[in-house]
Amino acid sequence: MNDVSPPARYDFAMAEPRWQAEWEARGCFAVPDVPDGSRPKSYVLEMFPYPSGKIHMGHVRNYTLGDVVARHKRATGHAVMHPMGWDAFGLPAENAARERGVHPAAWTYQNIANMRAELKRMGLSIEWDREFATCDPSYYGQQQALFLDFWQAGLVERKESWVNWDPVDGTVLANEQVIDGRGWRSGALVEKKSLNQWFLSITKYAPELLAALDGLDRWPERVKLMQANWIGRSEGARVRFPLTQAVDGPTGQMSEVEVFTTRPDTLFGMSFLAVAAEHPLATAAAARDPAAAAFVAECRAMGTSEAAIEQAEKRGFDTGFRVAHPFLEGATFPVWIANFVLMEYGTGAIFACPSGDQRDLDFARKYGLPVPPVVLPPGADAATFAIGDTAFTEDGTLFNSGFLDGLDTKVGKRKAIEALEAKGAGQGVVNWRLRDWGVSRQRYWGCPIPAIHCDACGVVPVPKNQLPVTLPEDVDFSKPGNPLDHHPSWKHVACPRCGAAARRETDTFDTFVDSSWYFARFTAPHAGTPLVAEAVNHWLPVDQYIGGIEHAILHLLYSRFFTRALHGMGKLATPEPFAGLFTQGMVTHASYRAADGRWLYPEEVEVAPDGTATAKATGEAVAIGRGEKMSKSKNNTVDPGAIIGRYGADTARWFILSDNPPERDMEWSEAGVAGAHRFVQRLHRLTTAALDGLPSPDETERLLAGLDPARDRAALALRRETHGAIAAVSTALETFAFNVAVARIHGLANAIGEASDTAPATGAARREALETLLRLAAPMMPHLAEELWSLLRPRHGPEGEARLVAELPWPEADPALLVADTVKIAVQVLGKLRATIEVPVGAPEADILAAAEAEENVQRAIAGKPIRKRIHVPGRVVNFVV
Ligand code: ANZ
Ligand code: ZN
């Protein structure tokens, strides 16, 4: 029995750290790298955070969701791997160095320390022994080893590629760092520049990466679609157009231009040919015509991203070159340079059919080029059909098209390709939108690419026994450009092959490389090789991966590529990294904006009961924005640390889970958190108030085994509620319907509160209900569950035989108690529904018929007439024939 009476209010600030220490001390969340396999494995992972300095509500939501899954899996008998680490390289650390003079490493590790402490306060069931940061040499050194394996496997290439170049900062900019054509920091006009860079050959895996999407049945359809579009398989043809006169190009004479098209059926609708500004024909035009050169230069100033090109106004320049047509004897067409043609796609050149392509049509209208229609929409009349401002891009019947006339689009494509191949003017091809992955970054705070440039030997890999290639610590951020490049000594090394003076590669990896295999490294994070086969093959694939939709394309695709490549090299058994993927919604919050456009903090605003808001300081009206993503620029963020300090971690977790299904956005509100906190306190009261009258656990078992349905109605009703909750919460947790689980637990708490009679049987049912409630709520409110469990099951003796909730198996529902104890029966008179009655399951037929007949509505319908027939379909319907 309890000898100390529990405090009136739940003191979460005392309890939460105590239980966290207890879990840690008992190693509740630890699993071996290579388990014995006696329990099924479950690898639960949330996308690891970037150590920006503080956790935000998005993190809280992400890690709470993962923690519920991990705790539930553990309770259902799984060996659960649930690790945490840091995606720690990247530009913000370098910016901090440039702006505040703090070293990127110091800045990063300080942020990690802060955020680790905040995550620990959330009570996450993480195995912290597996923690690493991608900027630890023990991680990135292994990444360098992995890269050497990729190199050996033929998956590494060096190629010239176009980059955004900031001429003032002397750096390459990512597409997101180009804002309206200018460097985000210097404000200088960004130029396109061609650099020799490192690439990983992801395109070799394009067909597999696409085909395998079909097998990912626990991924959101939306994400699979985004990946498929990104990989972008297109069937079409390459067509060669002879130039009417040979042209002197940058690398010799050119006599033809090759294009890629998905619509070879529309070749008779050709109006002109267009090349990208970086195409050799454009270079040739620029070399002989200053106006062409000016146009090319202008195109270069435009960002290289597809989005930038898509948005820009269509513009072009007629080179004066002309091409012949493969089918139209004697016809020739002009060659334009056009800003909407991408050098990186297909062949960097197109034939334009304005009647069948909107971009071509916009361009043709702007420059007064012909628009011959060649595809007749179903039902249209060839004599009158004309193209206005909208191209006809759908399937139809070919006309004005010589030997293709009368064919439908699909057959036309095939016939056109056959004809091209027969003439030697082209061939059918499959084109992929996916590009090889440029991994070079001219930055300091990243993983050094382990290569050495030797004048005699060329590019030489750093031998594995010389890894890791670590970053120098003494770096100068006051100069523009890459600090690794202008470091006085770091790059000067001897060639590993010939011993001559050589230079280290000063590019570092794109940080997406770091996050493409961290999930595999977690399975043996301290090993002296990148991966340990027994460990990684035991744990991968990740059973449940959870993160934001913003990573739906790049991070997930790169991780899939890495996994496939390692699988191909025989280093990984699984070809796919993530068997299950869940993408959570955003956390939003109301925002407040004053008339002058200033964003106010919630504390600065008074919200009236009618929902209008005024600024506390000035009394002026304030506009409320509902459901906007939390953002520092709008002053509508809520600091998780402050919330946990004020209400405790369990309240924050409970509120986050209760509001909406986790795939949807949720609105953070003060009222919501306060409500969640009231429920935490209510559970504490419910338990402490019940304590004195509860039978012991042994007594409870005995009483429950001997319940009498006639006498112990209240106890049985509560038991039904309890076991119904077990079934419902179990299903809800398995299907990410966490808000449904929360609602059901509220229902159980209400039922416990209502079952107030003092019979011993009811006491037993109450203990069962309370204990079950705690165990069901434990994945969501783990500290409170432990605290109340320890009151219900205080420890005796030196063995401390009562275990932690974190160590208990998941409760099981008794099937007998899941069967409803009453059924609803429809009552008809002459086949017309007149009433519904609820009767005990298995009630005698006579009782049911009597109850049905007694219904007022039924009596009215019978209207005193004799009942000729009583039909009873048990469990469903009674019908009176009069
Ligand atoms: C002629 C044509 C006629 C086209 C027509 C379309 C409709 P997807 O499906 O994305 O593969 N294209 C080819 N290379 C390009 C490049 N480097 N930059 C910009 N556009 C390019 O798109 C293939 C179509 O996009 C190709 O088919 C080509 O235009 C254009 F009625 O060729 B089409
Ligand atoms: Zn050498």
C-alpha cells in the first residue's frame, strides 16, 4: 500500500526528468547492432534535424509522431531501432563564421548541444548511444571511403557543367540562392559559368528507381508521383536536321542539328528549330554576330533552374542558319536561339510545332512565325479548324501530314519513327529527365571529396588508408571564395601514385550526400568501416520513416539511389531504404498584422470574444491570419522550450497528437495546449482519487474472473469500454490515426469517471480501466503514464518487481468483451420502418416481439387492427403484418 499520499497536482517538472533518467538507467531503448532475432525488428526513423540552434514545432511534431510509433512497436514485442543524429554540414554555419566570426565547427556543436538537451526534455525513446553528426570525422571519413567504392564501381564522373556564379563573392550559388537573377548576399548579377565538377551517376539507376516505385506500397501516392515526374521517362525520337550550309562550331564543323521530340507525329507541323543559348550552334552564331552574342549573354544572366526558365518571358534570336526537313522535300526552316530550351535536357535543341505545343505557340505568335495545324481534335472539321491562342496538345487525327494523314496520334508516332529510321534521319529513343547528380560544392563546411590532382597522373583517389581527409581548422573567412582553396598549406600534398607535388580537391560534397546513407550508418555507428553487413542487413530497410513532404523528391531519391548502388555492389541486401514512409503536415499558428504591415507577436495582441483583435500598445485594429506556417518573419512561432517549461513535455505531445490527423496541417493554439494540460491533470486526479478504493492487482484478477453478468452490470460495462478502447487505440496507432486514439482515451477516462459505484467488482474493473488507460496513453504521454503507474503499482521489495510501463507489453483486448451486449432491431409494420429498439444480445424472441409491439409509433401504425403475422429476423428486423 501507499504510505505517502500523492500531491494534489501533478508536478511534471519533477516527474519528467526523473522518468527520463530511469529509462536511460535501465537501458529501455537500447538494442544491439546485431540482435539474436528472437523478436521481430522494427526500425523507426524520423528525418534527422539540421542543427540550426533551436528545435521548432515542426521538429516536435515529427519526433513525437516517431516516438509514438517506436514506443508502440516496442510494446508490441518488436526490437526497435530508434536513433537520432545531426545533418550538420551546410551553409548556415559558414554564414555564421562570416558574419559573427565564430568557427563553423564551434557554432555547429554548440547548436547540437542545445538541441540535444531540448529533444531529451521531450522524453523521446531514442537510443542516444547511436548519435552522430555528419560533421564528425568518424562519419564523413567513412563517407569518403564509400565514395571511393562508388568511384571504383564506375558511378563517379567528372564533367563540365553550368553553374550559377556570383562574380563578387567568387562562389557558386545554389539555385535557391539566386534571387531575381542576383546573388542573395552580394546582390551581384549572377552569371552562368561552366566548371569541371564531380557527378554521381544516378542516371544509370533511373529505370530501376522508376520501376521500383510500384513496390513501395507503404509510401504516399503523392510522393511516388513526384518521384516519377522527377525521374521523367519520355518516349520519343531523336531527329537529325541537316543544316543547309555547314557551320564553324566551337569544336569543328557542324552539318546537322539533332533534336529530341516526344511528338515525331507532328513533324509536318514544324515552324522553326530552336536551340539553347549554350548549344554549340548558338556559340557559333555568337562568334559571328554581336547581336547574337548579346542575346546569349542575356540568357546566361538568367538563373539555370528550370523554374526560372519556365517563368521567364519567351524570347529568341534568329541565327540566320537554316535546316532541311526529313520528310518535306526542299523545305527549309530557320534556326532560332530560344531562352525556353534547356541545354541539359534531351539534345538542347527542339523542332517547334506551335499548333501542338503552347510554348512553341507563344513564341511563334510573338515573332510572327507560321502555325500549321496538323492534329485534328476528335469531331473537328478539317476545313474550318484553326489554332488561336491555345495549342492543341491532346491526341487526335493527323492531317496536312503527307504519309501520316488519317492516322491517330499514337500510330502516327510509330509510323513517323519507322520512316525516320528507314531514312537514317533519326531513331526512337527513351529520354529521362533525371540528370546526373552534381555533388561538388566550392565550400568549406562539408565533407572533403577524397581526390588529388596530379599533373602527371590526373585525378587520383586518396588511398583508403589515408582517410579521413579532415577539414583544416585554421581557416580564413574574411576573403571571398572557398577557404579550402586559399588555405596556405592544406591542399598541397604529394601524389599518392607518383609522389610528385600535387593538389588536393578543394570541393566538398553536397550535403545531400551526407543524408543519403546516415540511416544505414545508424545500424553500426561506431564501426571502422562505413557499414557492417550483419547489422545493416538486419535492420534495413527502415520500417517507418517520417518527415516533411519538402523532402519528397531529392533526399528520398538520393537515398534510394545510394541504397541501390550499395545493393548493386553487394554491400547491402535491400535495394530500397524505406519500406514505409509517412509525411506529416505543418504546424501553423495565427498571425497578427498591424495596419502598417508590421507583424505582431501574440503577446502584443488582445483578442476579443467576438474574434477581433487589437494591438495592446496602441489599441489599433489588427488583422488575424489563420493557419499560417510558423515563421520567424511573421512573428507567429511558438517556442517548444517555453511550452515544455510551462506545461511539460506530455502536454505538448498530447496536444500535437490530438488536433488533426498527422498528415494534415495542425493549428497550434494556446487554448488547445491549455486543454491538453487540463487532461493531463485530470488523469492524475482520476488516478489519485481512485487509489484508496482499488483492490490489489491479485484481488482484481480474481474479481474480474468471477464477474456475474446479472449482478455486476456496471463492472462489465466498464470492462467493455476498456477492451473496446484497447482494440480501437491499437488500430489507430497502427494507422497513424493518432487523433482517433486520443479521442478514444478521452472516452475511456469519461467512462472511468462515471463508473462511481463502490462494489468490489466495479473497483476491480476500475483498476483494470485505469491501468489500461495508462498503457494505451503511454506512447503519447510516457512520463505521466510512468508516474501514475508507479502509484497504481508501487514497488515492493528489493527486486522492484513492478516494471516500467516502457517495459510492459501492449494490453490485449479480450474478444468476449468486444462483442456488443445489445443489438439494434428495426421494427416494421407492413414492411415500413416505424421504430428501432435496442435489446440484450440473446434475448428470448417473445421479449423482443413484446418490446417491438409496445413502441408507440408501432401501435399507431397498427391502429388497433389484428396482427396476422409476426416475422422476426434475429438481430435485424421485426415485421408485423396486419
Ligand atoms: C516537338 C513537339 C511537338 C513537342 C509538339 C511537343 C509537342 P517531355 O515530355 O518533358 O519529355 N523539348 C525537348 N527538349 C527540350 C529542351 N532541351 N528544352 C525545352 N524543351 C524541350 O517533353 C518533350 C518535349 O519538350 C519535346 O517534344 C520537345 O518539344 C520539348 F506538338 O518536340 B516536342
Ligand atoms: Zn602523380
